Amino acid sequence: MTSNSPVSVIAIDDHPAILSGVEAWCAASRRPITVVATGNSVRDAWTAPGSTADVVILDLQLKEGGPAFGGLRRLVDEGRQVVVYSMRDDEATAVNCLDLGAATFLTKNEGRDHLVEATLAAADERPYMPPALAGALGTNARADRPRLSLREENVLIEWFQSESKELVAQRLNISVRTVNSYLDRVRIKYANVGRPARTKASLVARAIQDGLVDVEDL
């Protein structure tokens, strides 16, 4: 998706006032964002008229049950871009959502200031780090950091700061295939220490946790 393309959204939340707020903020975006459907169940992400929307804004704690981790995993496995928008603000929940493949994790206290930008970043497949998530990751010191080569670190950081792997390849004077090879190696190393990182957002989280990159650099 180009940086100026319109974005379609389906919002899942069981509080009408929250859905109204999401619709109002999206309508006021400088770049067109259309809430094509809303729902109060994760199932609506598949069954509502907007089930093919570019981005799913998902409340994690719905009345239908406990945290919707299973629904989040299923959405990600089907290639959906998901912004988790939750009342929960604990580190474990935020990191778990990124591990499952969420594009980002946003608390409802941050919605007015960050939901639109988080949605646009998800549509463009760019990492986005709102303050609460940055704080959670910044305090999560890990002893099980994998040993990455300097070249692997360089490729990883360039990818975080670029819009595409093609740009990374141009900047580092290597092929896109080589970029993918380095990123695959990094993912394997994280998986081998029990910290899988399937998506770009989860790799960003790992890199911040391990001090490879600062939030300010993203």
C-alpha cells in the first residue's frame, strides 16, 4: 500500500462509545480512513461486511470471554493487519500480542493521540511504537539474548527504518534475497532461545528489549 492510499478498517469492541470514538478519529484523519464495519465479537472480523478491510482494530477483552489471543492469532495467520486496542496495559499482555503477530499494541488511554497513526502504520506494514508499549519493552531486560552478527544487526536496524526490503538492499548494496536470508537467520536465532518473532512488529520488540535499537530511532 502506498503512503497516500485510502485505508479501510473494521473495529471490534463491545462498547459503543469506544466504537464511536474510533470512527470519529478515523474520519478526521488527514489520510482517508474509512471504518467499513464494526462489531462486538472477534467473529465479526470474518463475517461483517468489512471482513476484507486493510486493518482490524481489536479490543482484546470482549464480553464473550477472556483475552482474545486465539482470535488475534487466527487473524494474523490469515494475513490480517491487527492493531490491538485494549484497556490492559501490562507488559506481559503487550509482548504476547506482538509475539502473536499484532502490528502494534495500544492502550485505550492513548487512543486519541495514537490510534490513527497506529492504523496507518499497520496498513503500510510499518512498525509503530506508542508510549505505553515503548515503556513496557524498555523495562523488559532479557538475559536470553541471541548472539547476532554485526551484519545481522545492521540489516535488522535498516529494515526497521525502511519502508521495504528493496530499500534495505539498495542502502546496503546487497540483494533482496540476501536481506531475506539475514532476517531469516535472526528469526531462527530468536526461536532457538525461545523468543519467536514471526512478524516485523515482534522483531522490533525483541530488538528494543535487547538494546539493539532505541525507540527514538524508529
